[in-house]
Amino acid sequence: MPISTHRSAVAALTSAALTSAALAMAVLPGQLQAQSAAEASYARVAQAWKGTRTLEAQFEQRITNPILGRTVSSTGVFHQQRPGKLSITFTQPAGDRIVGDGKSLWVYLPSSTPGQVLKLPANADGAIVADLLGQLLDTPTRAFDISGGEAATVDGRATRRVQLVPRRGTSAPFQRAVLWLDDKEPRPVRVQVIDGQGVDRSITLTTWRPDATLPADAFTFKVPKGVKVSTKLPGA
């Protein structure tokens, strides 16, 4: 899930600064209330996630790459066993699969790179990106600036829209993330992450089954016959 940052500074006359400060004081109570709503919603979901050992969820994903000018959509099933194991089985495009078995990360995407499967270390960058929920919900809140908290409806569900921005010095596979958190169930309904190159990844979790009994082979990957195993990322 590449990262870049952009910083800018502005200067103002003393009188203008004083005026801005006065305006800020005028809206401060509302900002604090929104901040509290955002932090409370995030804390509620993060606490529930902390006690979740397994998860089965169906998802719809859309990735927009502004550099290539292309948007790709996909659907599938996500399985996770914490800590360290995950599986993403795509139904569209059918046959694509990503598996983290606790020792290695297997990336098999015949829809785009037929005849090859990547075998990477379990702690590779790709594994961090694949475990998006862990990145968003396991990381201590001090790693993020949390804002938002406004009400929003997603697919008929009442949610709170919460934004996470990694603080300076924090390593994260995104520049900004937005979570739509269910008002009734302690779960995310939609997640959006934007990386340093502007790639926008939006995932809607259409089902959510925490502590589900998972298939026995959920985290087993068998290399298909005739497929080459590579241990290096393309271009490395």
C-alpha cells in the first residue's frame, strides 16, 4: 500500500494573524466536538478489533492511479487470522490471490502477470500493504492525527467519517486514510487510503464476520503447475 510528503509555509501580517486567531477561537468549540466524535468512533472500533482473532469479509475494491490515468475494480473475500496470517481471494478477476501464511507472502495475479507467482518475506512491504486493517486499527492513536467525525451514510448504513494522517516520523503505507465507521457495529464499512503518489485505494466491506471459523486451507498456497516462482519484485 510509496509515500511522499509536501510541506508549505505562509507568512501573514500581524493584524491578519490576530484576525485569524480570533476567528479560530470562535469556531474552536465545534472543532473540539468534532474531534472528540472522531476519536471516540475510532477508539470504539480499534478496541473491538484488538479482541478479534479471525475475520471473514467480502469486499469491493477500486484503485485509481492518477499517473496511469486508470481505475481498476475488483471483488473478493478477505480472511485474516491474527497475528500474521491473511488471505485475499479475488472473485473478480477470478484466480488472483494473495496469501500470507506467517512465513511468506505469496502474490499470484495471473490477470496481470500470468505464469508467475511472487514469494516474498512475511515482513515485506507488500505484506504491510495487504494487512491494511492492521495498519489502520492496530497502530497506536498517537501515530495519527485524527479528525472528522461527521455523520455519513454508506450503502444505507449510518457511519462516522474519520480521517487519519500519519504524524511526522511515523512509517505508514499511506499519506492519508479515511474510515467510515459503523454507528451500530464496531466495524469499518469503507476504507480509503491515498499513498504518496496519489494512488487512491477504496475498499467497501460488504460483509463482516469477526471470529469466524475459517476454511482449513485459508492460508495455504499451492504453486500452480507450470508457474514460475520469483523472489524478487519486478525491476528489483
